[in-house]
Amino acid sequence: MRAVDIIIKKREKGELTGEEIKFFVDSFTRGETPDYQVAAWAMAVLLNGMTPRETTDLTLAMAHSGEILDLSNVVDIAVDKHSTGGVGDKTTFVVLPVVSACGLPVGKMSGRGLGFSGGTLDKIESIPGYRVDLTTDEFKHQLKEFGIVLTGQSLDLAPADGKLYALRDVTGTVDSISLIASSIMSKKIAAGAQAILLDVKVGLGAFMEDLTKARALSKLMVDIGNQAGRQVVTLLSDMNQPLGAAVGNSLELIEAIESLHGDGPVDFREHCLNVSAQMLMLGKRVPNLEYGRRMAETVIASGMAFEKFRTLVGAQSGDVSFVDKPQKLPRAKFTETVKAKRNGYLSRVHARIIGEAAVALGAGRARKNDPVDHAVGFVVHRKVGDYVEQDQPIFTIYANDETKLAVARLEVSTAFGWSDQPVPPLPLFYT
């Protein structure tokens, strides 16, 4: 077999065999197929799609490109969560400590920023010293001892996906349903998850902009999980506007810490409580979602969830003083609050415009090796449906470059739509 023949076959809308997919993935993992050929193949997949069978074969090939983690001797049930990516989505920093404080051990391997979507690892690295490169043995030991882990994808687990993930971000192939599904599920299968909660984002600030595509992605991932012997539950959540208020690495971490103290934006808190309850159900710790929600509220109110977050940071060599005093986290040189120029109801807060503007400020990457500025970003003060009076704040810019700040002011101002008539608020979740 030759990689070029497989690229041409997919370019011509052919259906790849399981053997062709395995060969392509294995040769890429070994470094025999170069990045430029894989980029060409990924574009062909984006344009022409893959069948469910192809996508399942791709998922399993990537999962088996490295070690398959067995957690059966560490926890009674391994539960994981994954978000398909959005703007302002810092859910992991609240949900993991909440769920762990409720007695359900949870170990998560996360990724970096992808396109306009912020990366969990980039955000947590705002804390000096925090390690995101745990070995498999360290992952298991920490999960058993502390019941909580948040690290990067191990080089031993689904290495093919790790390489492809970085390429997709810089080759315009992020949006492929097949590549999204196979990337997510290969990591979860390789990481030993027996039960998986998938938070599929829908809207202007998501890779799936409409419900039909989001439902298709959800069904595809559930089918892949079932074929691999995993239990998978999906949520469809709104991403037309940013989740919470903060967009940007340290800004989002500060908002998550506030939420662990019982504060923070209402929509973000509601989202985290819902996801936590779903995970507790999956992990067989509660009989129903209502009980799970009450348990989650209790561990936040008691401070147990915040203490569990401190434990996580300390266990992974992070400086816990930055958790206790979030004002120590990276701060931008320049801050500017933009005010409303008219009275009216907000009809739109375009999440993608805000996410792309955050990347332009330096919060994300244009190229896969670009550094990330942890201090920059936005705080969005209003939501769709809010009535805003002239001169009230609508968003604040945090920048380290005055020219970039000026550009961001113009770009993000276009994210807001106005109406003279009342506008209903957006739902948190879709059915």
C-alpha cells in the first residue's frame, strides 16, 4: 500500500477499507507518512466525508496506535467527560473537582486550543509549575490516591490522534464530523473510560453550528462507543454566545475558581451542575439527576469542591497560592471596557467572533507551535435577552498590545446584535 493511493481514493470519494485505514494510521504514527500527506488526506475527508464504518475503523486504529489504559485495578468505574469545544468553556475546572468531591474518581486527558476554541491545558498552565505531561503510571497513581487527574494526552495513548489533532488545527480541517468523532472517541477509549459523557456544543461558536449536524455527531460517537463496549451519554449545549463571561486562559481560570466558591455567572454554574449530575449518574453514585445536582451543590457550598481543586493543582506540582489568590494569575498590561452606544435588547452575542478575536490577541494559536498569552482575552458582561442601557458596560478587553486592543475593540463590537423588542434568552441545553 501507498499513502498517496489512499489519499487519491478518498479524494475521489471512495470508501477506504479497514486495512487501508490501519495502514495509513500506523505509517503516520511511525513517521513514515509525512505531515503534508496526512494534511491532504484530512482535507479529502473534510470535503468528502467518511461512512460510519470508516469512522469507527479510524477511531479504533488511532486508539490502538498506542497503549490502551486499563483502570480496572485503580477505580471501580472509569468515567470521563469531553466537550467538543467552545468559547469560554472552562467547565472541566469546576466539574472534575465537584464530581471527585462527591466520591467519584475522575481522570481526564485534555487538549490544547483548536481553532477559535480555547484549550483546557493552555488555561490550566496559567498556574506556574502545573504539569500536563504525566506518565501513565503517574496518572494511575494520582487517580488512585487523590481521585482526580487533569493532564495532557500521554504519548503512549492514541499517539496518532495527538499528531493528527495538531495538524487539523492549522490546516483548516477542524470541522470534519468524522475527524471530530474519531479524535474524541479514540482518546476516551485509549484512556480506559468505561462510561463517557460528551458535551456536544451547538451554535455560532461551535464546530457544529446547527442541531442537525450536532445530533449526527452525537449519534456517531454513541455508536462508536457502543461498538467499543463503552457506555456513552451526550448532551447538546448552546454555544451561540460564550459560556459564562470570561474568554481567555487565566480569565477563565479565575471565573472557574469563583464558581467553585459558589459565585460566578449563573449560566456557567447551571451548566456545571447539570454536567456534574450526569457524570454522577453515569458513575452510579446517585439514583437520579435531581439527587446528583443536590450533591454537587452541597460540595460547592461546603468548600469540598474547591479543596479538591487545590489538591489537583498541588498533586501536579502547580503553585497552589495562585489558586488561593487568583489575583496572582497573569494579568494583561492594558484593560478597556466598551460601553453600549444605545438602549435595547441584545439579540446576538456572536461567540465565534469573540473566540477568533481572543486568538488574535494571543490567547490561542495561528500555527501549532505558537506560544499562548495566558493574560489576554475578554469578559463579556451581557447575555442574549438582556436589556442594556446606553453607556452600560458590554465587554472588557484584556490585552498586552495596544494595536491588538484597538483591533479587538472593533471586531468584538460587531459580535453584538440589538433589538428594540424583547428577545428570549438562549437555552443552556437542547433536546
